[in-house]
Amino acid sequence: MKDENPALLHNSSFILHPSSFIFAAMLNYIWLGLVLAAVLLGGFTGKMKELTDGAFDSSKTAVTIALGLVGVMALWLGIMRLAERSGLVQVIARCIRPLTAKLFPDVPPEHPAIGSIVMTIAANMLGLSNAATPLGLKAMSHLDSLNPRKGTATNAMCTFLAISTSSVQLIPATAIAILSAAGSSNPSAIIGTSLIATSCAAFAGIVSVKLLEKLPVFRLSPASNANLNTDTEVDHEPVADLPEAPPLSQLGTAVLLAFVAAFGWIAYQAYLANPAGNAFTRVIGAISAIAIPFLLSFFPLYAALRKVKVYEEFVEGAKEGFQVAIRIIPYLVAILVAIGMFRAAGGIEIISRKLGPVLDWVGLPADLLPIVLVRPLSGSATTGLFAEMLKHCGPDSMIARMAGTIMGSTETTFYVVAVYFGSVAVKRTRHAILAGLTADLTGVIASLIVCRLMFG
């Protein structure tokens, strides 16, 4: 076949190990377990009305979240289209090839997925969640273009999800904002602890996903094409080659340098305008403040200087935003309804009450248990629990700083799985959830240890 992708041909000779289907249904069992447990608990505790309200409210919330993403996804997917058409994504991919070759050996070095992955990681590190989600969805779409078996997560997809759920966090903006609103005298104190804890979580996530993919129950085993399951086999067209944009002229290079210098001056002014905190906090705060305006203007400028029709290409990329938002609605409804029912039935409170004494003995204060249990399930619920906890524990207490560090060093793993894999209709997630939860657990443990060392 002409111009076939060698990596694609190599991957097409792989299928799931038979025993891996036990774990491929992990999300099915988790979802069913949450629903059944919620109904049983609701019956015993007399909270059937609350359970029903929780189910309906969560389904509405899922649709609201998905539709709320339409605008921001259209914006960032349009910007990413410009980055791809101008060749900027390929430039980024070449710059970090040694690292990505180790993490994603099945992805061609200059495939558009690499640039999207890098930009997603950068957005997560800076706390730019409104940019990270659409960029991550774009990266997952690119990875799916290399997937020879629709509906089954590849090793590269699982690795990307593990990195996304355990990304190093330079500034835990949400936790700091809540601490500040609660009257903390030093809300930025958790920046250092969060950086250390997220570094531990990221290391654990990457190591676990690489080890798990080699286990027999998760490994993709070699097999002939004749043995492939036809109900899941889908033909994939090679990723279309992007038209080569004209190189930058000397004038274009000078314009870009002047543009970057101007934004450097703006960042310096933002640094001077925020005298609170140490130098590291001020630098990261200044970068975070200008990051989105810089990206929104740099990508179109770079594309224009390389003779790309910026408006037309932006619109073409933005069209994907609505389609992606619609695709993820069923997955969001499923996971959020199950979580909402379980929480409304009192499941979180019961687990906290039963396990509290045991976890307190191992060093996890009982007040933190609800946050630890809810965090992988719901970011908004965790935020509410954190704000409520500050009222009776105090914003400058050890418990508050531990909770803030945990929020900054863990992720809503099940939400990320539902959104990212749902966008490409992946149902067999293999070891992705286990790797993400391993990173979360490592982040919690690291948060407890680091906070006791720094604030104890």
C-alpha cells in the first residue's frame, strides 16, 4: 500500500491479550457498583428522594459542562489548526523528540499528536484548565488516528492519560484562591508542597503506566490480522500530510522576535505589579497571566507570517468544537450520574465514618478522607468539601494546607477518563484508570509527608 505509516502497520498486528478483557471492563464494573451501591444505601438510609434528585441534577450538570465546553473548544481547536498548518506543532515535536520517543515509542516523532501532547502538558502545568481540556482532546484525537482498533485504548493513549492526570503543577490556582477567600495569611504556602507532591505523582503515573502495559492482563499481544475481531476492527486512513507552509522570511523572523520581546516586557510589568510572595511565585504568576493572550496572538501571527490563510483555517478547526462536545455528553452523563447518586445516598459519609479511625492511625486525618475519596470523581464536589472544611479547621491549619496540597497534586481521574476517551469512543480503557489512581494515591501520600516536613 502506498505511503503507509510504518508505525501504523506495526501496531495493526496487535490485539488485546485474552485475559485483559477482565480489566477492560473495569469502568463498567465501577459504574455499575456505584449505581447499585447508591440505590441500596438510599433505601437503607431513607434518602431515595435525594438520590433521585442527585441523578437528575447530575445529568443536567453533565450536559451543561459539555455544552459549556463548545465555545472554548472551538477557540482552542481553531488555534491548534493554525499551529498545525503553519508547521509550529512539528517544530515543537522536533525539539522534544528525545523525551517523547521514550514516552510514546509507537507515535511517529513528528506526528501532530506530539505537539498537542506537549501543549496540553504545558497548559496543565500553568493551571490553564480552560486551555488544557480542548488541547488534550485534540491530542487524543490524533492518537486515535494511529489506533488500529477502535474502542480500545492504545499504550500511547494510556500514557497520555496518566501524564494528564498527574501533571506537575507549578501553581495550584484553585486551592490558593479558596485559601485566600477563607482568610489565609499565606495562601501561597502550598505552592512548594504541591510542586513536590505533583512531581512524585507524575513520576508514579509514568512508571506505573509503563509497567502495567507489560503485564499479561494488559499487554497487547502479537496476532495475525486474520485473528482480529471484526466487530471492533476499523480501517484507518493515514494522517493526511499537511501542506508545507513557506518558510519564515527575515522580516517575519524580525517581527516574531519583536513580538516575543514585547510580551517579555509585559510579563516583567506583571511581575513588578505583584510584590506579594517569593520570586518563584511572582514569576509563575506573571507567566500564567500572559500565557493565554500570548498563545492566542502568537499562533495566528506565526501562521500569517508563513502565508497561512489564518481566518479560513481557524474556522475549519473551530468547527470540530461542537462535534466533540456532543460526543462526550453520554460519557459525562454516565459517570456524573453514578457519582451524584452515590454521594446523595450518603456513600461518601459512610465510608469516611467507617474508615476514618483506621486512616487516622496511618497518618491520614479523618477530616481529609472525604476530599481524598471524592477528588478522583468530581472536581466541583472536592472544591465544595475543601471550602467547607476550612470553616471549621481554619485556613492556616495543618489540615487546610494538607488538603490544599492534595487538591493541587491530584486529578479528577474518572472525569478525565470519561471526557478524553469518550471523545474518541474508547470503551476498553485497559490500565489507564489504574495508572491514574496510582498517581493520585502517590500524590496524596506525598502531600501528607511533605506538609508534615514543611509545616509540622
